[in-house]
Amino acid sequence: MNSVLTSAPSNIALIKYMGKTDTTGNKPTNGSLSYTLENLRTFVRLTEIEGSQDQWKPLVREDLEKIELSEKGQQRFLKHLAMLKNRWGITKSFLVESGNNFPSDCGLASSASSFAALTLAAAEMFQKMNPQPWGEDKKTLSELSRMGSGSSCRSLFSPWALWQAEYAEPMGLEVTHMHHIVVVVEDSKKEVSSSDAHKLVTTSPRFDGRPERAEIRLKDLVHALRFNDWHMARQIVWDEFIDMHRLFETSTPAFSYMTDGSKKVLEDCQKLWNKWQDGPLVTMDAGANVHMLFRNDQKKSFAEYREHFGKDFKVLAFEGVKENVH
């Protein structure tokens, strides 16, 4: 049986993608910069089957979370597969199995890793069936992945990805091998999907000027990271996610992902930073959970934060491992 299994990581945007110039093609109103979360991954198995209909079902493995896609979610996934088949000129039918090693639909960017993994699996399978000169080009695959889920185009590059228009590209920054913590404040399915949030934010009076604010922060953040100004980088990243969440809270109708738990975590992060005048980059996606990124030399702080927040919340913590130098 013809089958391929691949995986792709999630990513966390430090300059956010929120708002589209083209809702059908997921083209962003501003550039975004993300750090790739190699430990949070979606696995996709693509298997050729008989019949005329593609199918989806959960990928069941002991190391993966149980995943349940709604009918709408399944159709969105299979629609992306159909687009990829058409691009390669493939007419056969396939079974798609997918699963995450982390909770989905709660603000941990599972759609990014899911659509990136599906795009990579399709590319591997279809290149064997009908090779295309662009079929292994990362920028082309990034563009194709974007059509299914905008943020997924960044998951094809590591550790930093810059997305400005049609596709993402790797961004060369010296800050690598960061330690990563997610404080899981809420792991149930969020009430407002990211897709709906993209539409609603445009109704906020704060959306006027939002693309320009994000572009300025993007330029300033890249500068801060290149010149090792961690204090400045931390402030830019903080201001950026607060800006995004204020869009949610001032849209029509207004909504919020932040919970009392989220606010407690953010308050503690602020107190710890004020105490030590150092700490992680802190950000939130379109969800209640809080991400923290620590420099590789902050291993002690990483352990302290993990212990501190682990008393009250579920914490996912991953050490950034430096590669061996030969």
C-alpha cells in the first residue's frame, strides 16, 4: 500500500498575523515573524485508497493526543488536499490520518502544524507519482501551505521564519536554541476560531493603523534581536500581543481569549521580570495560553519559571538543545 508519514512543527508568532487582505488566499495585512516550536508537532499519514473520495480519520498512537475534527474541520483539511492534488495533477484518492502531540484548537497553533504537515506529506507522495520541478522547493510549498492555513507557511522553516506576502522565508537571527514554556491555562476548544477572529478584528476601531504598528514593531524587533537588546525585544513582543488582544476586545461583537488565569500568569511574569530585570519573551496567540521563550543561557530562569507556574497550571516545557559542533 502506497503510504507516507511526515510531521511538521507548530510556531509562535512574535509579530502577529491577524487580519487578511485576501480571505480566500490567507494573504496578511502585515508581515509576521515567528519562532519554530520543534517539540509541538502534527503527524500526518497519507495512504492511497480505492474509490473516488478522499477521507480523514484520527492518527491513533500512544504518543499522540486524541483528536476530533468537526465535519467543517475535516472538509477544510480535505479541501486543502484536493487543491494540492490538482496542483500536481493527481486524480487518485487518499486517506488522511492526522494527530498532534499537543492539545488542538486552544491557541497553540495546531492548524499551522497540521496544514504544514499535510502539505509536506502530499509533496512527498505526489512527487513520486508526478514529479514537478517546483515540487520540493520550500518557498513554493510554503505558498501552497498558506492557502490552507496562513500561519502554516512559517512552519516550513526553522528556527525563525519571516512571512510578508505569498510565502515565508527563513530569517537569519543569532538567537537560537531557545527554551520554551507554554502555560496551559485552557486546553478546551476555544469558542471563537482563529478564522473568525481574522474577520472580526477588522471591525475594531483599533484596526485602523494596526498593519503600520505591526510593521514598525517587526523592524524594531529584528533590530533588537540582531543587536542582542533583550530588554527591548521583550517589550516589543509584549506590546504586540497586547495590541492583538485589544483588537479582539474592541471588535463587533467583542470577544476575549484572556481568562483570569491568563491575567494571573501575565502579572506573575511582570513581577518576575521587575525582580530580576531579565526573563523570557512572553506572548500569547489567539487563545488563553501563555508562551515564554528563554535564551539558551537562561536555563536557571527556565527551571524557576517552570516550577513557579507548575504549581497552579499545566506546563509544557522544552529545553533548547545546542547542536554538537564537530
